[in-house]
Amino acid sequence: MKKEKFIKKNNYIYIYGKHAAFAALENRNRFIAEVFFEHKNIEFEKKIIDIIKNYRPKLIMQKTSKNIIDSMLGTKIKHQGILLKAQKLQPNNYRSIFKQNNNISYGVYLDNLNDPQNVGAIYRSAYMFNFSFILTSLNKNPIETNSLLNAASGAYEKIKTLYGNNVLQIIKEFKKSGWWVVGLDYSAKINLNQFIKQYGKERRLLFFLGSEGKGIRRIIKENCDILVKINTKEQKLSLNVSNTAAIVFDKIYNKS
């Protein structure tokens, strides 16, 4: 087998790690060209073969060695013995959410987050706590990268990714469609617990999260319906954004 270079151009991506790879194989909306897996143990190989048999019977499988996969990704990547060559998923425009039924309840907008590990962790938490979608700008955020997919542990395949580049227009249209727009800001006057007590019955909430250093932009703060904070021991210190997201998602999911 010839050594392949990491695909940076066009619409292809390498997906590695068991959880991310298995979820991608089970996602029929994602085109997968090839799967490479390391000869490890019978249980591992049986899992891969069973998924491919059930979901992708025509997919090309190549049993290979750890060294070959290392040569494709680099020796520092923990690929867990599996690698997919796949096409990236196409995110939908945010307006598609307005055409959905009433089961679409909660979403989150990621404002200028540039760490794919954090974004991947947010995908994982959003899926676990039943958020409906993640919305972001295509211009300033990592949409789909190898490390993001790995950090998401398969959740990227299971939750909607929406995009929109005009944040004021996004806020305006969500409000017009009956959504509450909520910004997370450490200097807010109301904390998350108070917000849930007062507005917990609201069924359509769009949360805005920003980076640890800068938070959400001023223009977003000025146009949110409300700003909320998470009570911590030291309010001047900001939580990691993925930790903030997990706390918010948990509180909303378990508010009843």
C-alpha cells in the first residue's frame, strides 16, 4: 500500500479513534472511501467488520499495521488502530432549523472558538444532554477537523451542525421565531440557577458561548435577551469554555 499524505485540501478528511470512526461508519450521510485498521485482536476486528457489513457492505477495508497508520497521521496521534478516509459533512444553513418541528428546543452558538479540542468536547456534551444543534460561523471557527472529531468521540455525527456568518441577523431571526437568546458572561447580574428558576419553562433557548479569554463579543451581549453567569468561587477567573458548556447543558437538561 502506498503511503498517503495528510489531506488538507478538497473535501476529504482522515477520521481516527474508535468512537469517532465507529460513529462515522454508522452515519450513512457521510461518504467513506476507505477504512484502514490495525491487526489488534479478534474483538476489535469483529466490531469493525460487523459495522461495515451492516452499514457499508461495499466499503474497501484494508488490514494494516500500526506503523503504516502512524506514517499517514504522524506518530504522536493516538489513532487506536483505526483510520477512515472520508468526505467532510456539509453543515446546513441555520434557517433550516426554523422548518423543523417543535422537538427542536435547545441550541448553542460558538463565538470565535478556535481550539478544536474544546469544540469537540462541546459537541460531546451537547449530544449527551440532548441539545438539538451547534451553530457557528464558517469564517472564524473550526467546523470539522481531525482532532475535533476525535475529541467529540462520535457526537459530531449525531448532532446538527448549522452555520451563519451574520451574527446580528441570526439573533434577529431566532428572536422573531420565538427563541430566547441567552449569552454566557461572567459579569452578568443573574446566575444560571436563577435564570432556570425564572425562565426554565421556555422551550426554545439559544445559548451564546465565547472563548475563555474574550468571551462573547460586545455586539452579541447588547443583542441578547439576557446575560447569565455561572456561580464560581472566584468570579474573575473564567472557566474553560467546554466546562462552561457542560455545566449549562446539564442544568438545562436536568432543570425539571
